[in-house]
Amino acid sequence: MTMKNQSNEKQASKANHYLTVSDLDGDTLLTLINRAIQLKQHTKAGLPFRPATGRTIGMIFEKPSTRTRISFEAAMYQMGGNVSFMPSRDLQLKRGEPLKDTARVLSRYLDCLVVRTFGQEIVEELARWSEIPVINGLTDQHHPCQILSDIMTILENKGKDIRGLKIAWIGDGNNMAHSWIQAASRLGFPLTLACPEGYDPDEGILKAARKEASAPILLTRDPSEAAEGADVINTDVWASMGQEDEAKERKKRFMEYQVNAKLLRLADPKAIVLHCLPAHRGEEITEEVLEGPQSVVWEQAENKMHIHKAILEWAMGL
């Protein structure tokens, strides 16, 4: 997707967009998470929940996806709605149609748009011109839906107040790290990130979050420092989509940042381990930890579907 033929004209949108964690205040984030927990309970009990009957969401995906795509589709179908999946290669965007034109046309057909792409500017431009909600399903800079399912998983396993927990991020200062940083600033929990030199989170995102945070957001080079006494240890792949040519170098630089049994022993004995998947066993996390008793990654993956129900319900005003 490209941003061609832009103008300086402003287009105001009153839709409930969700492009970064910082788009919403802490109360709204917690409302969405608690609603997802409630909807999960409804699903387990077999209770019907079909508020989206007659509604259709569109999904523009420029990056491959398993969990985000299927969980959004399952969420919408279970809500009684329909899904139009649109690989970007099949759209006129590939032939140079401006994003603002696509946004205004799709607003006439759909009730919500979920976008998974590379640049954050893509979702921002679509939201600028769209009359329907635009949801960020992942960009290189942010992964705001994933972070809510992660926090939902933490609350289910560790209690209702995340502010008293120590959260550790081990690895790349990537889109997930950015969303964790923004969540820490909005929800008031302490966060320690351990990243190799040269792979830090975006300085602007970190600075803005620290300015409004009520608990420390720390950055260290030492993964042991981050893991020490942690209630939650979280990691992600060392080379994200679009960084395949860096994989060999990153593997060398990140080996000390592997989440393994030795590192986990530094955490609280009841600590849980998160990974948004897919996982590269033997790289950022070992098989022993991923399949171990402290891992909650499968529950974390399931929770994506429930949090997406809550986000869609809020975005479309159902």
C-alpha cells in the first residue's frame, strides 16, 4: 500500500478508531478487557451473542497472519456478522488508488475496517478519511489489539489489579514493545524492557509514555535485571516480518536475551510467561519454557478472539 496523491485537506472522522494503545484512556482500555472476559464466559457457557447481525467488517491484510486474521473472523462470525477479507494485492491500491479514495468507498460498503500493514501512516491515513471505524491489526510500529489480549490473560491469571505487578519485556524494542510501553503509561503498571544495544524502542514513544506514567518504565541491557522478581515475562520473535534479511545478525545479538529456564528462575515463582506467537523455539524462547507449566501462551492466543469481540462491539457501537 502506498500513500499517493495526498492533499492538505483535512477530513474529520467521528468513528471509534483504534490505531494505538494511546488512542484510549485507561478506563476505556480496562472496560474493553473486562468486557472481553465477560464475553469469554458467555462463549464457554454457550450463551448466544449476535449483536452484529447484518453488519460486515472488511479486513485489508498486507502481511501474513494466522491468529489475528482467524480470531477477528471467528469473533465477527460468532457475533452474527459477516467478514470480507481483502488481501491488499487484490485491491486497486496496488495500482495506485489513493488511500483516501479507498477509505471513502469502503465506508459505503462496510461497518468497520481491520488493517494489517507495514507503516503506521497507512492506518492513520485510512482512519483520517474513513467514516467507519478503523482498527489496527498490526503495523511495524504498534500492535494495539494484541496487547489487550495479553493484559486480559494477565488479569485472568494474576488478579484484577495490574498496577501491583512487575512486567518484564525481553528482546526486541519492536511494535509489541511500543504497545507495552503505551499500556504501562495508560494503566499505571511498572514495566522493565531488556533490549540489546541498537534495538531499543522508539525514543519518542518511550519519552511520551514516561511523561504521563505513574509507575517506572525502565530500559536495561541486562535481561536478568528485567526478569528479577517479575510477575510476567514476555517476549517475541527476534526478527519480525520484513526483517528476514537481518535474521542471522539478530540471532547473534539476541542470544543473551533468550527466555529459558535459567532466566525464568529469577522471576517470581508464580510468574507467567507470554509470547504473542508464532514462536521460534530455541531462539527467543526454549521449548521447555514455552511448553512448561508457567506458559500461558495458548490461553493468550485464544483471548485474541474474545478481545476482538469487545473491540468490534465498542467500535461499531453495538
